[in-house]
Amino acid sequence: MSQEKLDPVHLQAPYLIYFGDVVELGFAKTGLGLIQWRKELCAGQFRLPGCGVDGGIAEMSIDAAHAAGVRSVIVGVAPAGGALPASWVKDLAEAARRGMDIVSGLHVRLSEFSELAAAVAESGAQLIDIRVPPRRIGVATGEKRSGRRVLAVGTDCAVGKKYTALAIEKEMRSRGWSADFRATGQTGIMIAGSGVPIDSVIADFISGAAELLSPAAADDHWDVIEGQGALSHPSYAGVSLGLLHGSQPDALVLCHDASRTRILGLGSDQIYPLLSLNETIRGNLEAAQRVNPLARFVGVSVNSSGLETSERSGVLRRYEEETGLPVVDPIIDGPHRIVDRIEQEFEFH
Amino acid sequence: MSQEKLDPVHLQAPYLIYFGDVVELGFAKTGLGLIQWRKELCAGQFRLPGCGVDGGIAEMSIDAAHAAGVRSVIVGVAPAGGALPASWVKDLAEAARRGMDIVSGLHVRLSEFSELAAAVAESGAQLIDIRVPPRRIGVATGEKRSGRRVLAVGTDCAVGKKYTALAIEKEMRSRGWSADFRATGQTGIMIAGSGVPIDSVIADFISGAAELLSPAAADDHWDVIEGQGALSHPSYAGVSLGLLHGSQPDALVLCHDASRTRILGLGSDQIYPLLSLNETIRGNLEAAQRVNPLARFVGVSVNSSGLETSERSGVLRRYEEETGLPVVDPIIDGPHRIVDRIEQEFEFH
């Protein structure tokens, strides 16, 4: 049996963000998110010819990264299925031989690649798999916990759930509230330095892992929980529902990409249209109220980057009319109006 | 990395069914189900003082089982959380030392108990963990597959989903249809000799595992899929939803225990009442139609053993009025009326 990590992750900065030759932006959210939230720790990015993603930081070869004192190479992509192309393994092995840690959030373990295992054996660097969950998570008890919880849910994967949760945590803290971002995915865990990779736990324990992630807390404390997937996603809905039940959210925020019309990247000819905002709200609310009858939505967080500037305010206004909730693009507007709604709706924070 | 089994399970009969000192009937469904469906393979049962369960077969000590030529001891219980009490380990090690295989569907691996590992090293017997899933299951594609599928879903765990699926498979075959029971839990896999332990796969791959379990088939073939958990169960709903999406059922059968008023055995002071039959139907149908717009319910399968004989027909009639579906107790009435409904509803079998 392999020795698995029980401790929270501790990463060594500065980082080189590895994008390889990834094409779709939606699959590069790990690297892009890390640059967005911890830019000061990111020395540069590594991109192969054909790469369709740009984090907007210095281009850097493995050589240059070594010379610049980079201590960790972060695999910045998360393709469906979690494969690691052979050409990437070669680059990562080169970095590992120079003593840089390799950090991955993919399902496949870095140590399973003999070239990487040999490289770290030589250099003493570490292979860090963010996605290895803690062992011995229990079955969810469904017991009510003290403290308050807000969960970001979505109309799809990669619609801004992590960003929204991080922005809400930041805004709550700026108001002097006690608040913690609770990470459930690889990028979030890299940013937070701890968390549970919820999509990697054994299926029976999804809700139990969510219970562990946001333990009982002071009555006025808020856990701001990063959602995963979508209840309407034919590949990942089980993860989303287990996380929703185990989180027992008091408040929910719906995240949506305004330019998305169908479920992203199924690797399938089958087209799954997105559900409407209100259909998504109704489905999530029904499931949330099973474990917390007082659960309610407090806002909609929209990625409007795919819209023309001229149409943006009209689209957001229509969303407000449809849902009756404050609707913001957290990158443009900030999450203030959502946190205002939380402040109005709950007697204590 | 431990060597994991990729092959379907092959168990050696005859069996001794081990119940230990389990008290609640609902937790003994593995052993009781095996006795129900493969009684001819079960030589006897082993029960400790205080055991609240009786499979109705010969009581047998480890000594007597050895003398009777028993080849496998089946751990017949599945307590929430999957622990294995120390006193049971002692009994099982005694059996393993005598050369009997030990078969378990618990989450904890038999080989993790040094006493058991030592016993089989001495005798050459096998430790068989039914719950170890195949490796390298992929993410669900959501692609439509040929063939027909019927899935048993429930108002709770342990309400007869496996029994119902087995009874429907048997009835379909007796009518000359092409039909296969598809097992998703430990008992089902023991009975069928193959299957995927759906609650043991990595959360991201639940629906992918369900797609593997019932592959594309001839247009007139029926896969009869064993459901797990319940969409309304605060511990296991993620498994249920992932299985539902990946199964893409054409037909659904609702399973219910007429004497159950709340979710079983949460190990919690929190009471979760069962949802009504129609609420359960609505929730499952909505999720099923996300992947198969033509999905429909074809019957309700009721465990009425907790009812007085005098009230049974009245309760089942009320369920029929509530749901508009054929309602049967498959043990008393058989599943014929549900299979009749399938025959009416679908142009080909």
C-alpha cells in the first residue's frame, strides 16, 4: 500500500505555471486561478507551441526557471479524465531533475510515471499530488453543525465557483467578519494551502468529506465553500449533490458563464444544453433544503467576459428579473451586493 | 501500490454466512440476500450471542464448517462506515487458517488486518474484497447507448432495490427476453459473480462506472440495474445521482419499505423523514430525464413485511392511487405486473 499524505499541502514558492499545449481556456483554470489569486508567487509560465492559454505573466523555459530560483512547477491544467501527455512528462522530469518540486492536481499520480520518479530520486525534489484525499473519511451523519455556510453552485463546471467563493471570503473579511474559504478542488487547495479534493474521495464518503471540510464553528463564523460540477452535469452531478448535502449550506450563490449554452467539454457528440438559472436554483434549493430547510439563494455570480460590453448590463438585468436576486460579475462589480444580501438575510454573520 | 483485482469475482462454494453479533436487520442484507437467492450454495450461518438476525439456515461453528467442506466464509453484514469488530476478525482468522477463503464487501480491506494476512499466508486461502472497484474507470461521456435499461431506485437504503432487480431479471428471462441483472453492491456482485461496487469508485467516476456497468447492447436487450442509496439520503445521494445519470434508464422502478418512516441508521440524532412516493418519483424522474428525456416510472416495489396482513392490500391500493403505477410486493405478488407495464410501455423488449 502506498504511503498517502494526511497533512495539508505545503507548496514552495516561487512557482512556474505549466500550461503545456492546452487549447481550451476552461481546462486551464488551475493555472489561471493561481495566477489570479497568488500572482506574487508566480515567477512565470511555460507554454508549448499550440497552447491556447495565456496567464499574462513572463514566458519561462525550464532552464530560465531554474536560473530564476523557481522552487515548484505547477501543472496548471485539468483536462477531462486527467491524462498527462508524454511530452509534458518530459518537461516536468527535466524540472524535477533540476530540483524543482512538481505539483499536480490531476487524478493520475505523478509517482506513477517512472521518468518523474527517477528524476526526484536523483534530485531530492518532491512529487506533490494535490488530489490525494485524506484517508479514513467517514460516512456523513447528516447532523446539524453550528456556524454558517455559503456554497457556490453552478450551471456547469468552470463557471467561476472558486473565484466567487474567494471573492466572497475576501469581502466578508474586509467587513470584519470571521470567514474561511473552504477549498474542494486542486486550484483552490493550492491557493488555500488546505482543503479536501472532493472529486477524489470514495463515492460513499462524498458527503462525509464535505462535513469534514466545514466543521462546527462559532455561531457567527462563515465558511465559504467552493462548489464542484453541477447537479445537471451528466458526468459529475454525484459529486455536486454529495457536496451540497454535506455542506448543509445556509446560503447558496449561483455561478454562471453568460456565454455558455451547453455543458462544457463532454468529449461526446451528445449535446447537453444548460438549464436555466431558475431551473438550476430550484434543483439546488430542493436538494439543499433536504438537509437545511432554511437554505436560500443570496445571489448570482456571472462570468460576463464572453459578452460584448454593450450587452453586459442588459443580460445581468434580465438575470435579476428572472431570479429576483442580486446579480454581479465578481471580477467587474465585486461580490459586495451578494454579501449585502447575506447581511440582510441572516441575523448574525 | 497494492495489486488490485481487475477480474470479476469468482467465489468458491459452499459458503458459511457470517453474521457476527449484528442487531439491525437492515445491516444484514448481504448475508440474507445471498441466502435468499443462492440458498443452495449456503451451508450454514455463524452467529455470535446477541445477534439479532437469522437467515433460517443451519447454525455452524468454524469447526463444523471446516468439517462440512465449506470453502468460503462470507461476511454477511454491512454496517454504516464499514468497520470490522475485533471479535469478528478473530473468528475469520480461525477460518482462514483452516483454508477457507474470506469474502467481504466492507470498505476496509481484509488484508489490512495483520491477523488475517498472517492466516492466509499460512493456509494459502484468499482474502477477497468485493468492494475493490476496477481501476482506470473513465469520466462519463453522457453518450446515448443502444439497448434498454431499467433501474431500481428507492425512498431509502435497504428497501429492496436488489431484490426487485433480481426478480425483474428472472421474470423477463422467463418470458424469453434477453435480460441481465447488473450488480452495484456487494451482495449483488456476490450473487451475479460480476459487477461494479459503485459506492467504492472515485467520486468523479461514479457516472463513468455506471456507463461501464451497462454497455451498449442489442436494441431488444434489457439491463436490470441494481440501484444504491436514495436521492434523498443525506449520506449517499451523490452515489444515487451519479448511478442514475450514468445508467440512462429508460424505465425506473421505485422501491419502498412500507414500515419505514425515516431514513435508516444515520447514526445521528438528526431525524430525516422519508419523502413521499410521488416526491421521490418526481426527483428521480427529473434527474433521469436530464440524460434520457423518455425515462419513465413503470412500477412501485414494496416491502410490506412490516405491515399487518389485514392492512397490506389497503396500503398497496393507496400507493397505486397516489402514483398511478402498478404496485407489488415482489416477494408476495412477484414482479409480473411491473414487467407487464414495461411490455406495454416499450415497443420492443
